[in-house]
Amino acid sequence: MKHIFFILLFGLVLGCSSEITPKPESTSTPKIEPSTISTVVFNNIKNEPPFVGTVFLSPDILTYSDPSSFEILVKINDEQREMYDRRYGWINIKPFLFQAEFSDGLIIEVQVNPEFETKEIAEDIALQYLSAVGQLPTYLREDVDTIWLHKGFENFGGGNNNLLIHHGKGLEYIEQEILEEIFLHEATHTSLDSDHLSSSEWITAQEYDDQYISNYARDNPEREDLAETFPLCFALKYKSSVLSEEVIQTIKETIPNRLKYCDVVFFDGSGY
Ligand SMILES: [Zn+2]
């Protein structure tokens, strides 16, 4: 795979050096901007990236009707766990514990904050998210060992081998039909960032594109570029019918080298 990609970029690599030094994953504090959904897709400001934030581009990249690999949520014994909660930081509590099982053999421990009062309520809330998690391809769930589920309207998060959910915000995402797109973004942090965000091939692709797909990627390139970009690679590959021709052309013109990286490294290399 990598070999093919090197060949594709061979003519571009010479003379190129990276200036980006990605931060360690532990410093990742993924936040989605803007915090309120905007119906404005294009930025419309000269010399700015074409989009503000890519999770808002289309609610139909994944929808509830797409197949899900989620199978069953099993109650397990509650034990003490360290969790991150955007309202309080790192906390050590005894959450309601479950094990979510998926048809591809992957398992996620779901840790639900005891503020949800009973294990039955916790189970009901967790089940509102797991179908969407199961819609993510296996390689996006591969490094997701745990889910943290809290109340609150704080942003979701990725990294830490985890998906962070704040239920108040989650209900907004469900209402806006972008829950699946948010998970595409956050699971990219969790499962793809460590191997790809600082890879020389990705950085080379960034440099040759010489622009960012969104303000959020441009303003946080060492943390958000892949998470902002990968969902659009996925959309162009599998769901291009939900994007307008104008959006498709804009993506292709803005990040052609990153699209090529996605196609060769994540997909079948057959092009878009
Ligand atoms: Zn992010």
C-alpha cells in the first residue's frame, strides 16, 4: 500500500521537508467548531478555506438507515474508572459499565456516569448512540476501547482510545442528524491520527495541496487536519450522491493530494 503511495507522490516528494511537528496525542482536546450548527456550507470569504467545519457539510454521509455492526449491549460489573468529563476534567468515579459487542468482533467498554441514576437509564441512553458507532467502518473503531458518556452540552471528543459523549450535546446532534458525521470525525482522531496525521506521506500531501479544507483544520493543522479531511474522503468514495457537484469539485480542487492518500491508504486505490 505504502509503496504504491510513494510511487504516486514520487515526483512531488523531492526537495520537500516537513515543518510540522505534531503534538503527542495526549494533548489532543478535540473540539468541534462552530459549536452551533450552521446551514452555511461555503465560507465565501476570499483566501479562506472553502468550509468552516466539515462535520456540517452534509447530514447524510452516514444516516440511521445505513447498516450497523452493533449487536448487543451487555451489563458488566461496575468498577472504578478514570474518565474525562469536559465539565470537570479527569475524574475518578464508579460508572455504570457495559460491554458493547459488534459483528466484526470488536468490543467497546461503555462507561456511563452515575449521574444517570440507574443502570437501566444508563443502558437506555447508551443504546441511543451505539447503532451510529456501529456504522463506522471497522478501521475507525479499531482503537476505540471505551466510550465515556456524561450529561452536559459539551463537545464530543476523540483520542485516548475513546469516544467522549456528552448527552445534552448528543441530543442536539441527533436532532440535527449529524451524530454519525460527528463520530466519523472523532473516531478518526481515535483510530487514524496516531498512524497517519504525522506520517511523512500525509504531511507531504498537506504541503502539496498547500491549503486546508476548513477553517478548523487550518487553525489546528497538527490536531484537526486528518479528522476534518477523512470524513470527506469517505463521503466522496462512498456517498458522493449526497454532496452537490459544487461541493465535490471544491473538495477535489482543494485537497487532491490528501484525497489520493485516503484512496490508496484507506480505500481500494481505484480513484474517486
Ligand atoms: Zn477534532
